[in-house]
Amino acid sequence: MDSKLKYGLFVLALAIFCLPWVQDKCPVFSSKPLNGYAKSSDDVPFTWKGWWDGTYQEQKNKYLNDNSAFKPGLIRLHNQIDYLLFKALHAFRVVEGGDHNLFVSSNTVAYFGTDYIGYSAIRTKLEKLKALSDTFSKLGKSLVFVHSPAKEFMYPEFIPESLITTRGTTNLETYVRLADSLHIPQINFNGWFCSMKNTSTEKLFSKQGVHWSVYGSYLAADSLIRYIEHQRSIHMPHPVWTKVTHSDKPRQTDNDVEQTLNLIYPFTQEVLSYPEVSYPTDNTITKPRVVYIGDSFLLIWITDGIMNNTNSNWEVWQWFAQVWDKNSTAEKPSALIDNHDWLKAIEQSDCIVLMYTAFNLPYAGNGFIEKAYDYYFPGGK
């Protein structure tokens, strides 16, 4: 072999070998970080003990592999090839249903009722919630129990065949029926959204997300505001839009599931709706102080600006574990509920909203209902 050719191949091999180090120290190619949760291994300091027993090399190898500059791009390439050739998705519990709709497999059990916790458990919880509702009413406060919509209920025909089973009694239908019989103030957005499935001109759920669409979230927020207005005999600010922008580039949570797939190309194409919103005010406007307790469906209202524009003060207690308020960042809550005076927050509020979607109803309240009941009714009286 010609010596120049050998030298050229050697230089090329050396350049390829050094490229990851160069990319790490002085990035040549741009690469988006991976989406979803993946724990990265920590670096390990050198010790002779670790060297001789092999633990240093093992941990260092994990660290270098997890923090390789080319890892995000290579994973996306691997995922894209796997999907194109085998329709395989590499995201925890994410499955493809009909018409390119993405579902989270563990959420579908709520539609089929396989997660049903039973009549007795639901009634016990709702009886405590009713007692709290009556107590709050005497204290001049309002309580609303809200059922946010679930994609599985709206599009059951698109659920993958591998997840379909015989349908039984669901937590949602039992909660709605018993809450009505106990006269607990509630809003069933799931039923409302399902009723608009064939009549809404704008998409209420995207194919690529698990939460309501940005457009759907505004519709629901406006409806909740009207409900609170009626409860408290006040006039609140409303989201108002005269223009809706349509785009095939998803915003906010409209592709929250698709992002976890970490593909090179968009999973599918769809046109979604984005209202241009304002909040007209006048001297008749009242902004109540509201505490929201529930699941991740609440977080989009923070991003939308619903909380800041319609409440004078607000807190979101996600899972009754994390506290989000005006001081929170987009990625980090302000506090943990265990370090928060949540009883004081309730005392200073005008309205308490509990909002859960169907697949989170087995954990409705996440302990808030029981703890609040024990406080206001010590000894169960």
C-alpha cells in the first residue's frame, strides 16, 4: 500500500478517534439534548483502590458513555431507524395507536376500568370531600371538583389492539355519579370534551400529546372561570380571542409525548390551533385567591398565563407534593408541600379547585382530602 495512503488513513482514523473529545471541548456540531428522563452517571475520582478492584474503570466508562458529545445524535439516529424499519418506539410506556395517535399504555386502564378502586373507596373519599366543601362554604370559600378530559375516553377507537380488554365500571363514572348524588360542586370536562368530539372545528387533543391541546385548555379555563363566577357571584377576567393561528409546529404540551421518542424527524404532521389571547378588565373585575390541587393538566394553565391573569394570588399543588406559584420557574416548583404551610394557604384562599384526569383518579387528592378532613374534623367527628 502506498505510504501516502497509509498516512492518510492513519490521520483519518486519528481524527475520528479524537472527534468526540473535540466535540465535547469545542462543539463543532449542534446537538439538542435528549428529552424525557434518563439518569446520567456521575464522574468518579481516581483512587488506587478503585483502580485495582475495577470499580473506577467501570464507573468511569459509564460516565464517559452517558456524557458522550455524540450520544444525543446517535440515540436519535438509532430510534429513527428502529421506527422506520420496525415501528418500534423507545420511550417508557409510549405506544402508537390508530391514525398515528400516541398513547401512554398505563393510562388506557382508566378507560377499560381495570384500575377501578371500588364503590366503597370512592364513596368514603367523596363523603370526606363533601364535608370539606360544606365547611369551606361556611367559611366563605368555594370548592370545585374538576374532571379534566382523557384522550383514551375521547378516542377509544384509536387505542392499540394489544391494549384493548373487556370494559368494566370505571373510576370516572363512579366519581361523577356519586359526587352528583352528594351535591359536591363538580365540572366534568371529560364528558364535555367527548360531546364536542365531532363538532369542534379545532383540535381538543393532539395526536402527539397526552394532555388537552393548548386550544382545549383555554376552552376549559374559560368554563371553570364562569363556574367560579357563578359560585361566588363575582365577575372575573376571561381569556378572550378574536384570532386563532393555525400551525403544523406543535407548541407547549401539544407534542409532549412525541418529544420523549427522541426522533430525528417529526413523528406525524397535524395542524393545531393557537388563540391569541387577551384579558380585558374593568372596575367590576374581581380576581379571587385560588389553590389548585391536582395533576399535570394544571401546569399548562400556568404556561398559558391563566393563573396570573385571572387570580390575585394562586398556588398549584401538583400531586399535593410540589408547590408552583408566581415565583416558580418553568422547570422547578417553588417548594415542596412538606415544607409549606398549606393549611395557612387554604385559610387565605377564596376557592379550592381539585382537578384530576381519569387515569389519576385512583389517587385523587393525593392525601389532601384525608389530611384536610382530619384537621377540620379531628377524631372523624
